Amino acid sequence: MKKFISLTLLLSVAITSFAQQKYTPSEGNIKARQEFADSKFGIFLHWGLYSIFAQGEWYLSKGKLSHAEYKKSADAFYPHRFDAKAWVKAIKDSGAKYICLTSRHHDGFSMWDTKYSDYDIVDATPYGKDVLKALAKECKKQGLKFHLYYSHADWGRTDYWPSRSSDKVTGKDKFDGGYESYFKFMNNQLEELLTKYDVDALWFDGMWDRRSVNWRIEEQYAHIHAIKPECLIGNNHHLPLINGEDFQIFERDLPGENKAGYSKGQTVSNIVPLETCQTMNGMWGYKVADQEYKSTEYLVRYLVSIACKGANLLLNIGPQPNGELPAEALDRLKEMGEWLRKYGDTVYGTTAGDIQAQEWGVTTRKGNRLFVHIFDLKEKELQLPLSCKVTKAYTFEDKKDVQFEKNENGITLKFDTVPSGIDYIVELITE
Ligand code: FHN
């Protein structure tokens, strides 16, 4: 008890002085950032109570449901086919280097045995097992990093502010004005996640739900870093980077773009690693009607295009309520893995390419090696606007020389036949 009090005291002293200062990442954190940036590919898993309804993770709010009724579904949550070992193996074989699991989404249901609520997978379901614990253990065993999604928004708690999304939910008591207790609840849960499950990164979401309030976010970040300095913090708030964050998130968009509409005003950081999250079909949580899975060809090209921006892809799967990953998702994981085993050297550990996305494709760089990824070329020649000197060019696949001609705009690659395939890669050695 004494030990606990002094740890809490130490933490709060550290946090109070930390919160006002500009955040300086620890050595371990900087190392973790680099490993994260090099890893380039992770799998996102939106899995929770909402999976049961098979209507996506927003069903409680979009369906204008009663929270009290929705909660009852916990008594039917029995993912008897869940196999942490098989999930992690399939994900590892896809070439992904980390997973990010929704520990608690906006519906407020916790996927671990939290002592701060009974609305969790162990206490409220007949399944009664801690899936987060099983996944954390398997990730460690199979060598994947373990990231956790954590929602700042909560559509059920009475100490969470009224908001556009939570107001649609019926059957719950009114806001009791007690954000202090919600803040404490979140910090307690986060402390639990960090100490019990040895999390490598925390992925926040939901701050966009109420822009006008004081989330005390830097204080929360300081609390996390005081517990585990090397834990990376990212926040999908759709805003520019906030002091204390270790990586920057873009939703359904490449850094610098705003096609999906979430990234308006999100200036791209040149200090921290970047990550784009995207769905494999159209929805984050499992939705029975959504079979619009993106093709492997599209996903490979998307991954490479994100790498060209110097960023990671966090590719989402919505596991089924029975605990299985959908067969369509497993197929894509397998095929992406086959591609990455052959060509991963041109993706992992790379930095942004010298030439940004063109109609024909993209580029990635690793030291003095520049990879030209050709997705779609109609001719046997390709003009590359480069300012660096190219000393050699060959096909990545079989190391056959590719003829090239220097000119005032860079070089022109000359092929015997028009390049084809998912991604025809030419490696250039540059000075
Ligand atoms: O509302 C969530 C949504 O359900 C999902 O979790 C995505 C993932 O990036 N983020 C939020 C919307 O910005």
C-alpha cells in the first residue's frame, strides 16, 4: 500500500510539472518511433460488442438505440471461435509488424478485464475471457508490436459530455457534470492497460466529438509517458500534432491529402512518424452487408503509395462476432504476405520517395537505393525527374540491367517491353 501511495505521488508530481512543459521524448521512445516508422504496415482490428449486431461500430448512435437495451447484448457475446494464436499468425504472415486492437470504442465496452467497470468482456459476457490479454501474449510470442485503440468518447457514461453522437443514444441518465470522474476513469484504465498488457502504442480517437471542451489532453499524455516513456501516443483528433504525441494519424487519406474529409487543416508533421488508417472493405466494425473488399492489387499499391509519403498503413479488419476474421480478409492478408516476402525490402525501412505519386506509380528510398514502383505505364520509356545522380538501374525482381539515358530533367528508363504486373520495381543506385 505504502509503495502504491508513493508511486501515485511520484507520478502526480511528475505529471504536474511535465504537463506544462514541452514534451521531450525519452531515448527509448525515440528508438520506438524509429522502429515504428520502419515497420510500415500494421493491422487495425475493430472488435467489440457492436460486432454482434453486424451493422458497424456506430450502430448504437446511428441506430438511435437505447443504451440500456444495447448493453443487454453483452449477455449474448460468445466469440467461441476466437483463437489469438491464429489471428496473430495470419497477421504476421501478411507482413504486418503490429496490430492495433480497439480496447474500448465509443460504445464504452471494454475488451479486457478492467477493474474500473463491469461493462467488460470478462464481467458482462458468458464468454468471460480476456481477449486483450490473449492477444498481447501472442503478439509478444510471435514478435508483433501491440497497439491499443482507446476511445475518448463514451456514449453510455453519465460523466461523459453531451455531444452530437452521444445525444442520439437514448435510455441513459443525463450528464452529471462530472468530467473530473470521467478523466480519472480513463486515466485509471490507461494505467491498467500500460501496466498489465505492456502496450507499445496508444491510439486515441473521439476528441472530435466535442471540440469546445478542455480534454486535459497534455496532462493525460504526460501521465502515460510517466508510466511508460517508450509507449507511443497517437491521436486521431483530425488536428495538427499536439504536444506529447509521438506519431501523427490520418484517417482514410494519405498525409497531406483530404479526400475523405477528415484531414482539413491537419498540417503534416516532419518530426514524428506518420500513419494512415484505412478499411479493407468499407466499414471499421463488422458489417454483414459490406462485402466490398478492396483487391489485393489495390491494397499493395496503397501500401506502397503510403510508403512513398514516408508513412505507415494501418489496415483495418472487422472481426466477426463469433471470433473469426472474415475469410475475405484472410485471403488478402495471405496475398499481401506473399507480395511482401518478395518485395518487402522496397517498403520496410524506407523513407519518402524522391518523386511523389504520378499516374504511372510512386517511389520509395532506402539510403542510396531509390525504388521506382511502376503500377501503370503505357509506353516502353519512363522519364524520371531526378536531381540526384543515377549510377545503375536494374529490375528489383531479377537484377537485370535497365537501360537509362541522362538528360537535363533527370533520366529516362528504357524497357524492352512495357512493364506490367501489380508493381514492376526498378532499383536505382544514386549518389
Ligand atoms: O468514429 C470512429 C470510427 O468508428 C473509427 O474508429 C475510425 C477509425 O479511424 N475513427 C473514428 C472516426 O474518426
